[in-house]
Amino acid sequence: MLLPLFVLLPLLAFALLCFLPKHFERSISGIALTSVLFVLLMFAWTLVFWIRGGFVPLSYTGFTLFSSADYVFAVNFYMDAASIVFFGITCLLTILVLLFSKYYMHRDPGFRRFHLTILFFFAGLALVICSGNFEMLFVGWECIGISSFLLISFYRDRYLPTKNSLKVFALYRIADALFIVALWYAHHLFEKNVQFTEFTSLINEHGNSLVILGALFLVVAMIKSAQFPFSYWLPRAMEGPTTSSAIFYGALSVHIGLFLLLRTSPFWEGSTALRALIAILGLLSALIATSITRVQSSAKTQIAYASITQIGIMFIELAAGLHSLVLFHFVSNAFLRTYQLLISPSIVSYLVHYQFYTFVPPAQKIQNGFLGKIRATLFILGLKEWNMDSAMTRLIWQPLKSAGQWLQFLDRMPAALTGVALVVLPAYGAYGANVPHGMVDGVTWVSAILSILLFVRAYANTGTALTCWTQIFFGQIFASVFLSARAGADVHTILFYLTGILAAYLSGVLCLKLLDRTSRLNLMDYHGYMYEHPILGNVFFITCLAMMVFPITPSFIGEEILLRSIPVDHGALVAIFALGYVLSGICVMRLFAKVFFGPHEKTYHEIAYRSS
Amino acid sequence: MTFNEEQVLHTLKHYLPSQGPLKDFVHHNSLHAFQDMQFYDAIFKASKIFGYKVTFSLDEYRNLYRIGRIHATILERVIRERKGVEHFEEWYHKVMHAPYGGTLDARIRFLRYGWREHYPLDLNNAVHPLLFRILCSYLDQGIAITPFPFENTGLLNALRTLEKNSLVHFFKTERARTLLHDPHLSLETLLTILVGKKEFFEEYVYDQQFAHRGWSGIVSTLEDRPETLLYPKKIALKDLVLLECLMEIDALDAALGTAWKPLGETTDRAPMDIFADIEAKEIYEVIKIWHDAFEWSYYDEALCAVLTIAAQAPEKNEAAKTFQAIFCIDEREGSIRRHIESAGNCETLGAPGFFGVEFYFHPAHAKFYDKLCPAPVTPTFLIQEIPSSKKHTPAREIFYSKESHTLLRGTVASYILGIPSLIKLVFNLFSPAMSSAIADAFGHMHDGYELTIVYEGKRDETRNLQIGFTVIQMADRVEKLLRGIGLVTDFSRLVYLIGHGSSSANNPHHGAHDCGACSGRPGSVNARVFASMANHPSVREELTQRGLEIPVSTQFVGGLHDTASDEIEFYDEKKLSTELHKLHAQNKKRFEHALDLNAKERSRRFMSINTKQSLKKIRRAIKQRSVSYFEPRPELGHGTNALCIVGNRALTRNLFLDRRAFMNSYDYRTDSDGTFLGSVIAPLPIVCGGINLEYYFSRMDNSKLGAGTKLPHNVMGLIGVANSSDGDLRAGLPLQMVEVHDPIRLLMIIEHDPQVVLHVISASPALYKWFSKEWIHLAVLHPTEKKLYLFKKGEFVRYEPSTTLVSVLKEDFLKVIESAAKMKSNDILDATRENMPVQILSH
């Protein structure tokens, strides 16, 4: 019964905090702490209940938020051993870090914002850990992504935090898209919205077809837990205050991929090949991460890669079926790395003092010969982080950017696009599900391609913000058209989808107009308008969330329903949708960051150098 | 136009930050390169070239005026003085109302911006992260598990060997690789490839290096002073520039192939003379007026107070003193001196915290020496600590061990250290205590160990140092200090010398809180050494012959005050006679009580401490701050420093200066012709002026000249801090240290005849420049005329304070402290309100 409160209490505290003046530090910290403390107490009660119940997973069936013929969004909660361990640690560490931050963050202009973000993160994590089905888990998953973005860009008037928050967000978005694809596939496989309570019985019915599902979740988990070749995001995420780096990237956020693997273990446990793959990938990550750890000469990045190494080992333990060991390893590693990060600034006084008495210049280990060659090679690779970041840029982001630059002509045809959209949409509305069969393919593919082209263009757009915003909007429109065309959805569902997007678009246009009446705000450089217009910035941020179909508007449900209706043999369409999902998210956040974050070119107050 | 590589690099080094590795923090003027110019000309020029914010913005000044922090009378006076009475109205209007645009555009950075304009490539993004990582690995003092291979051969050579030995290439493209191995590699070759036209070379190098002034600065500093590292590295700024150019060529070739031209050929603008004079702008004049008014609003108050006291002070308090205590001139000691004296019948004096004894210190079992004197001094003496117990190594802290990060041992560590981490964290939060990971001021020296203070014919041959001092050398130093501070008669039975240091946790900048006169170290050894010298019978004999008679019954005792935890430790107490020991025990109680009150006074600025609590609770809270990992402000360092008073304590004893004044004792009566004055004030501009100007610039532009907020800092190679994994090193002071600071220049007040002072400062050009170029203001209080004079354009002119009344604190001082305002935010408008006015205390 208490399970929903795990999410609601921090959200309530979040709402309260929004109304408190910024400098009421005691109240802000007090409310945040109290809410999490209450959750911890309730968790303790739940724990007793669970133990007395003989360790049987707990579940809570709430209400159904939305239901249609073949789609149900049910607010259900579920807690098994993995949830219990993860949630316990989450509560404990959040309380300790909030206590730490009460003093550490004192007088930081972002004191309240920090607490808001931590609460939002906590609520998201509670959702992920305690949700009863994938739909809810995914909502939490997205909350973690957003709060991560906000904490990395905590010092938002500097360049590197802004750049790195986008970098990490882009990777997270890929993980989210894969998650959605997995949900779509699961929906068709089980022919309903699965609740975790019925997991075991369902699993037995489907054998080998689960492997694809398992593999999808594996990639999602690898991204979120910074495994090779995605490890480079973790050290770059440590841009915020030490306390947030410690709790997010030392302990909770980085282990969440592991939790996902635990939660989805029925999908892959039956497949020896998948288990072997998990073990091999884990081992590979551990080996590569440790080679990078060895050459890290800064305190926090060293801890980051050391943690990645351990998670790699946890993957191996998991593949071996040692669930309890994995849980113990997670708990222990989370505590250790959090603590190491929190005390990392003290390493100067400690190590310099220690060396003062014991220093011996290190011996040169690299000599000539084959072993020397290997060592030299590992050193260079470690220093370059195995080129992970640059490979990702070269293989994915740079080609996209080039393509987008080539598509510049799209900037000049807003009228044409509006025309197409205005013709297609009402026509579609009039015919609805009765569109002649021959036309479906045409409409679907034209809209799908248009949508992707628009997103790709928006991604590389360095022109005006308004043009970019409009391109994203039309991209979303065409995405909705192709989904509904193929899904054969009725007008109702399409409207469901479009209301949120349209509202977001209009509100966004208004914000941008208010900011800059001449509409010449370009996306070549960062503008840092948060400094002058914090309220407008926050409103625009929420608008952006709506535009990227974050679960705060009906669009989210609309999108879910439409996607689920895509038949299972249309994998290519789903892949296009996933690509669009990744790109739209990145475009929206990039636009937001370029306008409101980053160092500006104004000359009346100080800004940090780009490199700092 | 020719390109003189050496010349360009030489000048470049001059402009880069000169902050050394964090282990020794020596404060210095952040704009030292401009110190040959007049203050305002210098800062505006620096601002124009590098984009620094060197004053408040016009809005900020106008708001400071609105809240009363800038006084109207002072502002009007400044306008009249600067612009003449006839132009008053015109300028008053400009100052108050005229609109002006922003001023923070920089000359450098524009040339290299061309890369972004012409090519789809962000060169800084492509080069900086890896370049910084290489530099950090190369200079690393012991964080990485694998040290940089072949580092003893120099940066470029190490890379060459590494590249030869490796199976993968360091550079992506062939051209950069070939160039790297070219034995005749020169900067000119590389710049020709990158820039083409020679006339742009210099500008390009400046743009390039100032895109990461932190790393360039540390490289330049370590090239000149490799001894500031425990693990010295061979590095030169030229290597850095060469490497960066190579990496740029590599990045351009990799991204664009042959489709790029040298930068000089893509621009049609003329090369810029970065250091050309700046054009005079009206806004500079307006800012000068405002800033003068801001400074003088405080100075005027302080000068008026000093004048008032001088007019009423009795010539000298003749009553015999229970004890005398010599503290460091440090402005943080101002409050404890006041609290010690408030119980009556004792005297405190101020002298630079190395107490005139300069030496290297070799702690027992240590592998290195510490330099314990002002940074510019190079000592020729060594003091060794002689251990009385067997060899001990400092306690290890397992949570910092490299093993916890490796693959196998790291796994074991992550299994077994988790729960201990949790326990540690809980203890740190609820009951913080000193540990080996915390900088401990008292750990600097072991009281139980003897020191080799007296020369016994031994030398340290490797560094050519004399171990200990001869009797003459000791007598010289004791005499110089005592005569300098005017302590030549009326010695009490016990004379204390209290050095200072500071303990703090999680604070990479902890050195900046220690004693500036001891090169950023605690002053305990110096205090103990001086006391021992002054107690030495042969030294006493020698001094008597020189006419400085210290009674046999007088003993000197050294001690250390921890300015963060508010504790005092005394040294060699066992050597006191039984009778003196008793006296000492009584005095210690007084010190304890003074520490209580000092803690209370300090606590007014700490949000987490309730100033109205009992003294005991406050002391405990203050102590805990110094050992709390979660506390980014263990103390507030030199924040708010503003004055430097050289004169009798009588001038300041009854003044509440809110810990803002450096105070050097000096008695004009014992030095009527200024023989000692020169050596007394000689170190003050470097030490106090350096501190003051570093605080000034770090406060004015915390983003560029300061280190920004310390909350996200990441320790790089133990030598500095950066904001993230890919960031530039941040030189300067973090926000948490400077937020209470009102950025004004130092006002030095000397109590003597202006003619004597003029004569003394004219004798030393280095000293004279500080005042004539206006980096420090100089005022003189004529002790017999009771008049103030101000040093202006080479002469002393009469100064009459505009303020006529200094407020007298009638209430109980501690009550006032309890009700003092606390700042709402660290915005200057809020922060400055926490500083209390100068007031006369009525006892």
C-alpha cells in the first residue's frame, strides 16, 4: 500500500520547494530531507512486511491511467529482492548526500535547483525500481535522463557542462529509444502490457523469441552503466557539484543498467549465448576500463573508470547467475565510490603529505621488446580512452551533421511543409482508418522520410532558433502521421498525440518571440539567456519536455498507443521511429541549451573561459 | 615583420598566470605582468587584452551607492578632485545616470576563431581534451597508477619514444607523425603550416595559449621553478606550444584532409598589435571615480578612526605587563589580539609570521625540505627535526589507495570497503574528527622532537645549506625583529611568539589559508626557533653588548594558532622554570578564553553556527568546521583584508577593525630616523599587497581570474584543480574564499614623520613603485602633529577625513556581534553588508 508514496512524497516535496524563496536554505534542505526520510521509514516498514511474508515479491495494483482495446497504462508497483536492495541503498545514500549538501552547497545560487533536481531524480529512481510494469519503468527511466541532464549542466553558464550534458543526453536518448523498441517488441510478443507479477508464467510460454528482447535490454543497460564502448560519458558527467557526482555517477545512476538486467533477467537467463555475451562484454569493459583507469591523473575520472571496471565485473557475476553476489557487489561498490568521490578534494593534502615522507620516483616499466610495446600501446590507448568518444562522433554524429548541412534547403521551405502537413492531416482525419490500402504505404513512407529529414536538418541547423523549432515541430507531425497511417489509428488517437505537440509548439514560439522579437536568435553559438530570463528559461524547458514527448502531456500516451499498433513485421518503420525519437530529443535539448545555457557573448558581466 | 620565437615565448610567459602547484600556495598579484603601469591604466589594459573583469560594473557601483555602501560626500569629493569643481555637474550626471555599453570584449581569441568560421571543425574541442590529459599525466605527482613513460626525457621526447614503441599511433595523420620525429622541428615550421603569414604568428600563439591559460601558466611556472614539485618534471612552454601546433595540424588533416589553408590566408584583416595602447574611453573615467569612491568610503572611515584614537591616546601604557605576545601581522589575528588584551594588563605585537628567521625545515623522517620564509627569499640555513623515536611513516588512508582502483585488488576493495565507507561517511557527517586525510596545522612539527637551531659546524652539502645558526646570526635576527617592532624595553616575564596555520578538510587550497610569510605553511617552526634563539644565553650576552638588554628572568615561548579550529599549541613548555610554568599555566587560561571569544566573533559569518549559543558549543562547532569534509568554508581566509597598519598598538587597541587590518608593530620613538623602518616595511607590499591583489582580482572576476566555485573542482595530478575531466586548470582563488571580500586596494598607514617615510621608501625603487603606481595606497600619521598625510604623485599631502565622527560602540561588544547582519547571498550587494564599520570600542 505504501509503494506509490515512494514516488509521490518526493514529488510533493518537489512541488513545495518550487514555492520557496531561493535563499531559504534551511527550509529547502529540511523539506527535501524530511520527504526522503519518510520514504525510508515507509521502506523499512515494507521491508519488515516483506521479510515476514517470506521474501515473496510485493505488489500493489493501482488505478488504470488509460486503457483502450489493446493498450493499458496501469499504475502498478512491484518489489522483489533486487528492488528492495536498490531502493534501500537509494534512500540511504540520498539522505546522506542531502545532509552533506546542506552544508556543502551553502550559498550556491543553485541551492534550491540542486535540491529540486535531486528530488526529481529520486522520484524517477523510485519509479524505475518499484514500478510494476515496463510502461511505468520507462517513465522513471526518462526522469533519470532529464535529471541527469540538469545536474551535469548545473553550472549552466559555462561551456563544458553544457556541452557534456548534451553529450550524455544524446547517449541516454539512444538507450531510451532502444527501450521503446524493446517495449514495442514485448507488446507484440506477449500481446498485452506485461505486469512484472505475471512475468514468470509468461516467460515459460515464449522460448527463443525472448533473446531479441534480452539483447535490446542488454544494450540499454550497457549504455546506462557506461560499459564499453559507451564508457566515455561517465567521467564527462562529473561536471556538477561533487555531491551530485558522487550520488549519481558514483552510486545510483551508473548502476541502474545493472538493475535493468536484473529486472529483465527472465528474458536472457534461458539463453546460454546471451549469458556468454553478457559475460564477455562485461569482461571486455572491465579490461578496457581498467587500462584507462591506470593512466587517469585526475581524482574523479580515476574513480569513474574504476567504478566502470567493477560494473563490468558485476556483469560477469550476473551472467553466472550469482544474483545475490551482484547485489552485494553493487551495494559495496556504490558506498565505496560515493565516499571516494566525496572526499576526493582532500587527496591533495593527504597524498602530498604522505609523499613528503615516502616518495620514491616511480620506476620506468616500459622497456623495449614486445612487452614494452604492449605497455606503450595500452598507455596511448588509455590516454585516448580507446578513442570511444571520437569514434562515436566519427561514426554517428559527424555524418548526421554533414547530412543536415546538406539539407539546408529545407530551411527555405516552411510554407511548402506547412502545405503538405495541412493537406495530409485533414485528409487523414476525414478518412481515418478507411484510407485505401494502396495509399497507406505511400503516406507512411513519405511522412516517415520527411520526418527524419526534418530532424536531421534541425540537428545541424545553425540558423535561427525559430526555424529549427518549427522543423522539429513538423518532424513530430510527420512522425505522428506515419505512425497513425500504418497503425490505422482513428482521429481520436491522433488528436491525443497532436494536442501536446501543438501546445508545446505554440508555447515555444511564444517563448522565443518574447526572448527575441526580431527572431534572429541563431544557433551558431551559445547565448546563455538563463542569466537574464530564468523564468522564461524554465517555462521553455517544460515546453521542450512536452515537445520531445516526455510523459507530461497526453502526447506520450498517444505515441505509445500508435507505436504499439505498428504490426510486428514492420521493424523498419519502428527503426525509423526510434531514429526520429533519438534525433528529436537531441534537437530539442540542443536548441534549449544553445539558447538558454552556455557562455554568452555579452560584455557586461564576467563569464568563464570556454575551456574552464 | 619577423617572428622572434624566443622573444614571443618570453613575453608570453610574463602574462600567463604564475601560480605554482597547490601544495605551496603563495599569494601574488594576479596581474603582475602589468605592475609597471599605473593601477587603473594597467587593469583597463589587461581587461581590454584578455577580457578580464577588473572592476565592478557600472550598475553594481550605482547599486552600492544606493544601499549606502558608497558615501555621497566621498563620491562628490572624488568627482571634484578628479574632474575639477567647474566640471562637477557634468560628471556627476555621467557618474549617476549616463548609459554606457559593456566593456568586456577581449583582443585575443579572434584570430583562431577563424577556424570555426571557415571549416566545419571546432579545433579547440578536437585538441584540448587530449592535450590537457597528456599534460596532466606528464606532470602528475602520483594520482595515476601508471606513470608517464619516458617522462625523464622531456615532454616531446617522451612522446616520440612512446610513439615509436607503440603499436597504435598517437597522431592520426602522417604529416604530424613525420613532423614529430623531425629532429629540426621548429615552431616557425609549424606556424607556417597553420598560419602561413608571419605577421600573424605572435597573435596566433597568444590566442592559442590563452585559450587555456591555466595549463599554459602551470607549464611556464614549472619550467622556471621545477623545485616547486616533489617529483620534478622537465617541461618547457615551448614544448607545449610545439605539441599543441602538431595536434592542431593532426586534427585539421584528419578532419579536412588537404582541404584547408593556413589561417592567415583566409583572413583579410591586418594583424593586430595585442599590446597596443588602449583608447581612452569616458566609461573608464566614470569607473575610476566610482571605484575611488568605493575605496575611500572605507578608507576615510578607517583614517578618521585612527586619527581620533591618536588624538586621545596616552603616550604609553607604563604598567608592567603579565605577558607579551607577538602574533603574525595577518589580519585574521586582529580579533584574537583584541580578545587577549581585553582582559587587561598584557600587550600584543605584530610581526611577519616567519619572525625574521629564514630557513629550510627538514621534518623528521621526511624526504624533502620545506621553505619557511617569504617566497622571494632564498634561505641558506637548514633546521632539522631530530626524532626521538623510531622511524614512522604517516598513516595510510585506504580509501585513497591506488589499489582500490585496479582490476583485481579493486574488486576485493569494492567487496570489503563498501560498508566501512558507509560507516566513515556517517561518522564524517555526524561527528567529524581529524584524520590523516585532513590538512592538520599542528602536524607540521612534532613538539617532542628537538630542532637543530644552533650551528655545530655541520652543513647540508647537497643543497649547500648551513645547519643551524651561529650566535651572531641568531643575535642579528632577534635584534632586528625586536627593534623593528619596538620591543626593546619593558619586557614581561613571558614573551610569546604565536605563528599561525590552518586545518581544513576537502580543501585543495588549504595552503592559501596558512601563513603567507612562511610560503603558505604553518609558522610553528619559526615561532619555536625564534623563541629558542632569544632564550639562548650567548645570544642574550651578544644582545646586551649591542645595547638591547633582555632581563634574565624573561623567557620566550613559541606557539601556533590554528586560525580555522581556533586552538593554540605552545612549544618547549617543559623548558620553562617551575615558576614560569605556573605563570604560563595562568596565561594559557587567558589564551583559552580569548579563543572562545574569537570563535564567537568569527561565528557571526558562519550560517551553520548560532552565534548566541554558549561559548563552549561555538568552540566545538568551530573546531568541527575545520575537520568536516562537507564544509567548503573551514574559515574565510584573508577575505575582507583592506588595511595595513605599521605603528604602535595604541593606535588600534581600542578599534574594532573587523579583522580587516594587517598590523605590524613599529615604534617611531625607538627609530626616529627610520633606520629600521625600511626593513620593517620591505616585505609588506609583497606579502600583504600580494594577498590583497589576488583577493581583489579573484573577487572581481571569479570566472577568469579566480577559480570559480570549488564545488565541482576535480583535482588534477595533485598540482591544480579543474572543473571537469576535460577542463583547463583554474588558477586564482575559489568563490568560497573571496565571497565576503570587498575588493579594494590595500591602504597602508605608517605612524611616523612623512619626511622620514618618504626618505625610506625612496631608498628602495621596488618598494617605491608599489605606492607610486598606486597598487597600494600609502598614508602616514604624523605622531606628534596628529595629522594625516597621503602619498600622492611622489609627495605627501595633508589629508582631512570627510567623515567627522566615528561611531563608538557603547553596547557590549559581544551583543553587537550576535545581532550583526548575515549576508543573504554572495552577490556583492548582499555580501558587503556583512562587513561592519570601523568603530571605537569603549572599555
